[in-house]
Amino acid sequence: MSDETHDSDRKLPAAKRAGARIHMAMWERRIRQADLAARVGMSQSTLSKKLRGEVPMTVDELVTIAHALGIPACELLEEGEEVPVGGPLPHRHQLGAAS
């Protein structure tokens, strides 16, 4: 069997893909989870669970989070690009000075 046969098996569920993309957008914008949670009106604990896919995220929440990050909500759900999941993101001190 070819690798192409199994590509669909390796795709992330939409919720986990969105959570990973939200994490990356937060990292790129240097936004802490607690700050994003405050912007979207939920506790940091609830946001964390939603980003990990432990608690379902509604479409309205996804749109609100995307708006708070300044990105189109559709970018959080698109297939195609590899999305790093499960690995730690760099700590703030590893990001260097903000431009």
C-alpha cells in the first residue's frame, strides 16, 4: 500500500486541528492563554480544555477566538498544512524581543 492510501488516517480531527492552530496563532502573536480567555469571555481553564479538544468548542466560540486573534475562522479549520500538535511551544523568554 502506498503512503497516499493512509493520508486520511493521519489527518487531525477538526477540533484538534483548530486548537493547534489557535495555539500557534497565540504563540506568533505572543498572547498568553489567560489573556485570550479574558478577551473571549471564558476562564483560562475552560479555554485550555477546548483547545486540547477535551470540551467541545461551538462555532460561535471558534469565530470569537479567531476574531480576538485577528484571523479568519476558516483558517482554523483548513486542511492541508501540517499542524504541530502535542509538542511544547517555546516559552516566552525563548521568543526574543517583540518587534
